Amino acid sequence: MSSQLSKNVLFVTLSMLIAAALAPDADAATLFVGPSRAHLTINSAIAAASNGDTIIVYPGAYPETVRFNNKNIVIESIDPNSVAVVLDTLIDGENLRPCVEFGGSETGSALLRGFTLRGGRGTNGSAIVGNGTQARIERNIIHMNQTGTAQSPGNGTIWNCAGVIDSNLIFDNVVIGSGGAIVFASGPIRNNIIAYNSATIGGGLASCYGPIQNNSIFNNTASERGGGMADVSGQVVNQLVWNNEAPTHPQISNGGQVIYSLVQGGHPGAGNLNQDPRLMLTTRLDCRPTPASPLIDAGALVPGLTFDFKRDPRPTLGYREPRGDGSRYDIGAYEFIPGRSSVASWTLYR
């Protein structure tokens, strides 16, 4: 075989392999859950699903612990970008059991998106028991869950996840133990609003080891230390940490490397600020920056992070003069969009 022919055969073979790898799974199925649908429960659809399948869940209350069972599947509501749909698509722990449990070997192709998780109870994780999963957790409302008891303390509303935790609204959760919102997470935590949670240690986050990027963490409490965060070793960048409470280290306790963040009371690190963030506060969860906010353009470049909590683009030019590291990234979950007065319905929920 000539050298040129060998090259042509190699090129065609590689092209076919690449095309096969990028092509969607021809056998992938979409399963539907809801009244008058093929499946009445989410777990029934999971039992029928295979890797690569998508499960679409219609609005309703689903009183079950949703178990992924190590399947690389997508489970989402009919419109994860609609707050009305997310609020009306409820996975309810009924104050008896966790809302969602992963097997632990799911990859990043598995996804939970667009649900309200409420009424979860557990010892390690009440809303989400991760078991080390790499699944993505996106655009959920996670509130009114409880982990641990005085007799048997626990850890985290979201426990032991290694995948991306992105753009969730996590509030009003109680943990008697560590991590009022998230604990033992090793994947990226980004664009989340974490507020009004409580724990013994780390009212917002505790013992998280991955990158922590562009979250708004405020009004959380810890009965011992770290009202906002405790014992985090991943790099913390573009973080708003404000008005959290604890007897010692109310904002950050043992916080690792914190840079280009606004931390009440100040914190060592490049680009960090200590001043009133000047938030909208039309409701208790409305952490959008006002036009006069020091959060605007004061952050640092986060490669690959190209949108905010509301899916507006990052970065967006807010001030003419350079601020932060010059990349124009804002601090916190929201990117300020000049001239916009739209209602941020996700934060107006309560």
C-alpha cells in the first residue's frame, strides 16, 4: 500500500471514529413522567431508562426518593428556565427521607435539573445524597430540608458530590452538623444563591475541596463557626460573603485561598473587598447588584464560566474604568447588565 493511500485510509478511519464519538446515541430514548403519561413516578421511568436516556417530568408533586441507580441519564422538568415550572415540579421528601440519591458512579453526563426539592430528611444529605457522584446539579430550588438531629448529627443538605453544582437557589435548610447548604463537594460550585441556611459549622458551605466561583452566600448562620463557609480548600473566587453569623469567624472559617471576593469584615487575598455590596433586596433573596454596587466588574476571569445565575452572559461591561483583574467579571451570582430593569423572578420567590 502506498504511503499516500495509507494516509487516506488513516484519515477516513479517524474521521469515522470522531463522528461516531460525537454523534448522539441512536438508541437514546425520551421518557415522560406525570399524570396521564407513560410513567406516574420518576423512579418508574428510571427503572425503564438506559444510559443516555432523558426523563422529562411534568409539573406535580412526586413523594419519592429519586434514585439514579448509577445510570448516566438526564432527569429534568419540562422547562428548567421557568421559575413557575420549577416551583410546580416538586420532589417531596415528606419530612421522611432524602429527595434524591445518586448511586455514586454516575459521570458528568448525568444531570438533575429544574426541580424543587423540599421536605427532605437524612443523616448525610437531606435534599441530595451524592455518594461521590459526578452528575451535574443545575437550576433547582432546594429549601426546607433538614439533616441530622441533636441525638444524631448529620452533614449537608447536599452531600458528597463531585460534579458541577450550578445555578441553584438553596435556602431555608437546617443541618445539625456541618454544611447548611453543601458539604464534602469536590467539583465546581458556581453561580448559586445560598442564603438563610443554618448549621453547627459552615452555615453555607463546609469541607468543600473544588473551585468555588461566583456564588452569593449571605444571611446564613452557624452555631459554632463559619456562618458563610468553613474548612474549604478549593480556590474561592468572585464570591459574595455577607451578613452571615456565627460566634467565631462569622463569614469564613479556615477558607483557603480567597481572591477577588467581597467579604464582610475583610479577608486576606488579592482583589478582596470589604464594603456594602449595595444589593437590590426587593425581597430577602434578591441579591442583584444595584448600579452603584462595588461588585460590578470587580472580579477575576474564570475560564469557561460564560453565564451567570440567570443565564445572562459573563463578563458584561459595567464600568468604563478598569476594576478587579480587568476581565470585567462581576462578584457574586449575578452579572450586572446596564440598563436592564427586568424582574429576577428566581430571587423573588420569597
